[in-house]
Amino acid sequence: MQKYLFFILLLFFFACGKKTERNSRFSEEQKASLHLDSTTVLKAETDSTVTIDLNPFLKRQHFDFGSLVREIKLLPLETTDESLVDDIYKVVVSDSNIYILDQFKGRGLIIFNRDGKFVKRMPVGAGPGELNRFYDFAYDTENNELIVYQHSFLMFFTPEGKYIRQERLPFGFFNFTVIPGGYLFKTLGSQGNSHLNGFEDYSLFVTDKEFKLESVGMYYPPKGKILTYYDYIYNNNRTIHITQAYSDTICEYITETGQLKARYVLDYRKKKLPERYLHLNSFDDFDKTIRQNDYYFYIGKYLDTGTHHIFALENYSIAGTVIYRDKHSGNLKGGTDADYITGEIPPIMYPRGVSGTYFISIHWPEKQDSLLSNSSIISGEDKLKIKDLREDDNPVLVFFQLKDF
């Protein structure tokens, strides 16, 4: 269901881009502020690229997820009438708070403190500080500001969500993150960016704080019928990875040097979706075709804790495949079905974020949680936190570390 909902959102997003392009919404002053005459093109360096062989995982198979887990920490999110959480897309953790992008009214943003206590649900509306056509957010650790992207603007808030100001943007994009002295933006292709004079088909923009376009990279004209509702930019303590839908290369942006490196290439050639399927006439044609064929494709789902990372391949005729990789040994573990001992580990979803060396996943309370009282991996303190949870309570954030394997 989420795939279809987000596809509708993307159609709306592209339509907005085309409309604003016709209306020339960018002023001459905004165009001049980009300083396109000094913009450089980043070439993805391949001197340290690692090819990851995923061909052994191209089938339905179980894997022992429980044996991979070193540590689990549980954080129930406070449940009140104001704090109810919908399906979660993204989790970001700061020193003081936890920020969650969920499906509330299409896309919403809710704040909890580090103890899981409700702080604020960002209001939806068209007034100052209210969210309307909201796409992404990031946290600026240098300036201690929550930054929200809603169409045409970056909006700045205090860590607790008090509105400060907004700044108009001179181009369209989809995701962003904060880097020292500026921003990194990820586009989905030519999103009303024809005013960029030849740079519009690059999907990675590097700017300063005034949105001067310092460099571009990852040339990738728009294509494909399905896009992920997750990010394409993954920032963990300034280690930044960038993915593309239907591109098997995962890049890293080095903030200290401004370099772009092709870090990983995913190899699943035995059952890779042929390029021609990306150019079918409609989404319905594409969806029908891939559900009737045993093909895999990559739409950019990726997370990295520094010690381990996770990839997800899509196959609509079988099931999605999740692969964890130990970055030190290079060993891979994964499959379509994650096994674990009931009562040791709560059922968890594909991770929605990272915090240091922890993946952050989601568990929705259920009756069987009483079995976790005998878990050897969950601490006594965490067992007390979930002891009285009901099935209609807010979800539990599950922070988990993996063993070396």
C-alpha cells in the first residue's frame, strides 16, 4: 500500500515541478545567486570501489537474523491523543530529541525526547511554521537547528520545534542533508530545474549556506516507474552515502575534501531487471510486468552504521530481499525471511534509521510481547518499559547492534 501511496505523491510532486517551470517561479535574482559559471562537476572516483556479490541471495530463503544481533535497546514512544504515530518512514536522533517522519496526513513530523516522551507534533497548515507539501527534514548539529523542507522553502526550528525562519530555495529537489558550511541535495531528475543551464540532469547538488551551487554530481536523467519512499541520502555522523533508484552504485560524499566516491557496486546480474522494463508506457504496465517475472531491482534502500550496512533488493514476484554485510570481513547474511527465537527478540521491521553503531527499527506492541520477559538479550530495565504496553499503543523504537560475522 505504501508503494502506491507514495507513487501518487510523486506524481503530484512532478506535476508541481512542471507547473512551476511553466510559470518561471525562479526570479532572475535567484538564478544569479546560484553562480552557475563557477559550478564544477564531481566525477565519482572508482579507486576504492567494492563489488558486492548478491547473486547467492536471488531466491526465497530464510536466514538466522537472531544470531546476528549483539545488543538490543528498546524505547517505547509515549502514547497520548496528540502523540499518535502513523507508519514511520524515517528516524533521526539528536543529542536531545528523536525526530520521526511518518505518514500522518500524507507526511508528518513528530518530536520525542531521548526518553521517548512526547514533545510536539509539527502542525499541518499554511501558516508560519506549519507544514504544507512537506518532503524531508534534517538536523543541523553545528547550529542545533531542525531543518524542514517543504516545497520551495527550507524552514528552520529550534530542537523542540519552535519556528525560527524560512529561506526560499532556487531549485527543486527531494532529499537533503546538512554538511559543514552548506547542504547536500538529492533530486529525482529535472524537477523544474531547466534554469540550471545544463546541470539539471545531475541529481546531486552541493551548495553553501546561501545555496550557491558549488558542484553537481551523479548524472542521472529521470527514468523508472517506481521510487522508494525512503531517502536517497544517508548521513551518520557526517559519513554520507547517496543512492539512486535503479542504479546499482552506492556513492559516498567526503565532506572534508568535497570528493565523490563510488564505494559499492551491487552485483545481482543473474536475475537483474532488464533496462527495457524501465521504459514501459505506464506504471500499471510496469507493475504488471515485474509481478509476472522473477527479476530483482534496487531502488536505493541503504543504511550504514560504520561497522555494518544493509541493502534491500526488490522482487515483486517473490519477496523483498534484505542483506546485512559485515564491513570488516565482507561477509553477507540475508534473505527474504528473517528467523529469530520468539521471546528473545521482538518482531521488527526493516530499519528506518541509524544512530552511531545502532540500526533503528520499529516494533508495534502485540500480545506475544509478554514472552519477552524471559529474553536473555533484553535488559531488565527495558523489560519494565514494555511490560504494560497495549496493542493500540505507539510503536517501540528498537536500537540494535550486530555481531561481527
